[in-house]
Amino acid sequence: MAADRRIVIENCSIATVDAHDTEYPSGYVVIAGNRIESLGAGTAPEGLENVDRRIDATGHLVTPGLVNTHHHYYQWITRGLATDHNLFNWLVALYPTWARIDEQMVYAAAQGSLAMMARGGVTTAMDHHYVFPAGSGDLSGAIIRAARETGVRFTLARGSMDRSEKDGGLPPDFAVETLEGALAATEATVREHHDSSFGAMTQVAVAPCSPFSVSTELLREGAQLARRLGVRLHTHGSETVEEEQFCKELFGMGPTDYFESTGWLGEDVWMAHCVHMNDSDIAAFARTKTGVAHCPSSNARLAAGIARVPDMLAAGVPVGLGIDGTASNESGELHTELRNALLINRLGAHREAALNARQALRLGTYGGAQVLGRAAETGSLEAGKLADLVLWKLDTLAHASIADPVTALVFGAPAPVTASFVNGRQIVENSRLLHVDEDAVARSTREQARRLARIAAQG
């Protein structure tokens, strides 16, 4: 939409998730081009010019778009497998299948993952892709193409693995890259696809997979590469007790100390999970402003444990929410993680004081933008920020008797998305994608899942 063209949203409740948690029981938002021009209580200003559309949002809550901070899109075509395994056994069971993916499969899986997120209110997404079998095609390009078609703002965390079974790692030998190959391919991906400008629709991060699938050299040199190129860093950290034992046996220290020794703590770094963190670990993350992608459903599905999110937040650690791959969170939805984060954390030491509804919403919006390094652009509703926002319908049977709209959104059933905007462009209407054929995507993902299963069965 041209910068001087406007959309006016009126008669809605608004949760801005700004620094003061400003809320308006009945208010308006004006979008001009790809930015939020103004918002506030009551009705929109008189005399606005070039208004292309007015939306009567009676019965709706408007929030910032949700921000997903950890995912593995390719897993969309291996959902429902190894359902009773812990992390290490789950990885051993699935790596031989994952190692046979190709560009066609990855594109379909990315379409499915992105579609499920977008129709549920995600406006900024990411994918940590680290499986690059030889001869599998342009996997990074396929993922980015799917994100562009869906219309979401996107970060590709270009992953890598170079520690295979022969080196004491978990991936099959034929599923990893060499150190030199991984670094070169990662740099090429950054140079081809990363956009550092304000409002960028595509960014790239450097993302070696995990301590048990990556050499120390790849971690260290990956960090140096990212900082030379001016991009962010992402990996898995402290997900399970087994990972902590692995690091102590192999490196003589726990995961956090190991990451710090390789240059992997800093305000340009975020890590997935961080379930098994002691007080010293949390203090190190707070001191260095290292971010965390909290994935409550996946951690529960794989019996990894409960991350100490209340303690992280109290210490000043940036925390966002992640779906994680849909082989460990089959729903593939982020809006359900608002509720799950709140409920699962209340099973921990802080009990009912662990998280409240507004803290959960902040994790899924501003916290995620902070973790991805985009809090100046998105994650809250403020004049001048990008027009990434969602209209949640809260006047139906599922929510109408809950007086507080934020409580209804977080504690209640998944709310329908009447409209979702990214960069001022509407991508969802009445919980259906506007620019992607959901039925065609469903057929494609089913076909590619069956194709991968056949190939894997043949060995």
C-alpha cells in the first residue's frame, strides 16, 4: 500500500504491549502505508485523507502480530512419529528420515508450517534449518520463497551440522556438511538473502545446530562469521539433562560455559529451549543479554522439563516464544503457546505467580521481536512502527462471557483471526490465508510426507 494510503480500524479493544502495557477498552488504529500512523482511545481523528478502507472491529482485540522465535519447517512432513521418545531417542529415530529430504519436500513443508502459523496470528516467523543432504537442491531458497508467498516477515536461521555418528554425534554420516562447506554455504546464504534495512521482509542468521551435532570449530568460526557479516546467531542450548552430561563429558563444562568459551553469548545471540539453566547460567544470559526462545509444548512433548522463564524474566533475559519443529509440536501453532507457556510455567516453582496473561502475550509479541533483534520495528503497537497486527474475534461463544479481552485471548480457546496485517498488507481474513491456497498446500504436504516415508523405508 502506498505510504499516503490509509486503513482505519475502529471500535476495538487494543493491547499495545508497549513499555507501559498501554491498553484501550475501545479505540482505533490508523495504518498508513506499511506503518502504524496513530492509535488511541475513542474514534479515529477527523479529516483523514486517502482512507481506502474502514474496518468496524467491534467485538475484537487488536494486538501486535505474534513473533515465532524457533521452528524447523521441514518437520511438517514427519509429524506424528516417535511420539513416546525423549529428545535423544527421538533424534536417533528421525535423523535417518530427515537426511533424505530434498527441495520439493522442504518447499511443501515450509508452506504448511507457514500457513498454520500465519492463519493463527503470526506475522514474523523464523526457521532454523540445519539438514542439508548432498544434492538436495536449494533448500534455503525454497524456504524463503514459501515465506515470501505467504506474506510473513521472516528470518532464516541457516543451520549446519558437522559432527556425525563417526565423530560421536547423532546425525548419520551422510547428513552433515564439512566445516568448510557449512561456513561457505552459510556466508553465501547471508550475502544472497539478508536484508538489514528497516522493515526488511527477509533476514538471515548464522545457526549451527547444537553442541552434540556441531564441532567446537564450527561454533567458534560460525560466531566469527556472523559478527563479520553483521547478522544474528542462533542455536539450541541446555535443552535436556543429557545435553548437559554430554557437554561435561566432552568439554569439561556445562553448556552455558561452553557456549561462552566459543563466543556464543551476547545481545546478538538467541538460543532455543534453555530448560536446564542454573542461577549462574541465567546470570550469564542476563549479563550478556543473550536471548531465549521458550518452546513449552515441545519441551513437554519430549519430556525435556520446564524452563525457568519467570527467573529469566526477573533477571532481565530477553525471552520470546517458539513453536519448535512440528515433529515435536504437531499443532504448529504459536497462539496456543501463549496459554501453554502460562500453564506449564505455573507447574514450576513459582506456581500461580509464574506468569500472567499479559506477560504471556508479551512473550509472544514484543519478547519475540526483542529476541530476533527487531523490537525497534515490530512487537508492539506504537506510532512509527511497522503495521504488523492482528484482529482477534472475541465476541463468539468461546470468549464472549470473559470480560477482559487479554485474559480471553490467553486463557480461552484459540481465538479466530478476523484479519492479520504484515507491513500494512492483509494476509489473513476470517482465519483463511489470502495469498496461498490452503487446500493445495494440504494436498502437497500429504504427498511429500508419503514420498519421504517411501524413500526412507527403502533406505
